[in-house]
Amino acid sequence: MAPLVVAVGSPNWDTMAYVPDSFLSTQGLPRGDARPFSDGNDFEQLKEAARTVSSSSASQCGGCACNTAKVLACLGCDTAFCGCLGSNSVGESFRAALAQHHVKDITVQADSATGEVLCLVTPDGERSFAYRTGVASDSLRSAQLCEALDRVEGEGLDLVYFDIYTFLCPENAAEVPTVDRTVKKCRVERRSARKASRRLMVWEQKLA
């Protein structure tokens, strides 16, 4: 069984749009910077305006941990992603994208909207960002993560990767020891299973 890597972090639905320089000034967005949006309707209007003037645009599941899981999957690793997703259509699109990238979905559903990032690329290659936090990384509690890890415990869980933003939340940092104990427990049980398998092979050889 190949080792399983679980990436844990805050999921974002990323949209990249190539826009003219005038778009940033028209929308009052700082060039080369990032602006948060607390109002979901304002953010949706900005996304629609960007699509209207964009020469090209694309959306994909993202966030540091998710991107790590996707790259590892492309390299042939068995990977899974855990984070809080909203129950809206963006959350559904995120889950569908995970499947397309062959990343196991062990996400946790939350009541608020999924986080989104809009990356606006001007002709000179400069990137400017707009984002709405949505379900932040601090929405995922250790008990939820441990339960998610239990779902893949029998699949060779070997490594749990956290993005740095997870540890910027004091609540999450305090709960890391609980998660660490769960991961170590999975590793011990996996080693025990391997030893039992080797003993069985030895007995089979003796009987043969």
C-alpha cells in the first residue's frame, strides 16, 4: 500500500482573469495588492465584471494545502485534502475539482460560504487580488480533523501536511497536540499491521 499524504488547510476557490490596466482603476482596486471583501454580493459583482472584460479566465480549487495535494497527486502520490467547505455551489465545484485531480475528499462541511480568491492579471504580468475569506482555516476543529483522519486510517496514512495559515490561528495551534497524537496512533497501527503481514508471509512460506 502506497503511503497517504493528507494536506490540511483553508480551501479557496481560485479564479484567474486577464484584464486590462483600466479595470483596476475603474474598480478602485490597488495594483499588485490584495483587497478583502466582506460582502459576498460585491465580490460576485466584481467577478462578473472581470469575466466581462477578461481575455481569458479559469477557476480551480486552491489554497496552499490544496495546491500541495494536487502537485503531489500529479507526481503519483496518494493524497487527500481536509478543510472546511461551504454548502454552496462553490463548495460543490471545489469537491468536483478535487476528484478531477485524483485527490481524496475528506473535507468538512460548514454553514458559511467557501472562501474565494480572484486573481487579476494585467498585460505586464502584475497580479492583483480580491478575496472573501468565507470558511476560514480556523473553522476546522481538531475533533473534526481527527474524525476525517480516521476515515483514511486504513489507507496507509503516513504524513499530515498543514499550511502555515493554519498555525496563525491561536485556536488551531493549541489543538495541534491532539491531532499529533491521532497521526502517531495511525502510524503505530500501520506499523503493527505491516509486522502482522510479514509474520503471516513467513508462516505461509513454512506451510508451503
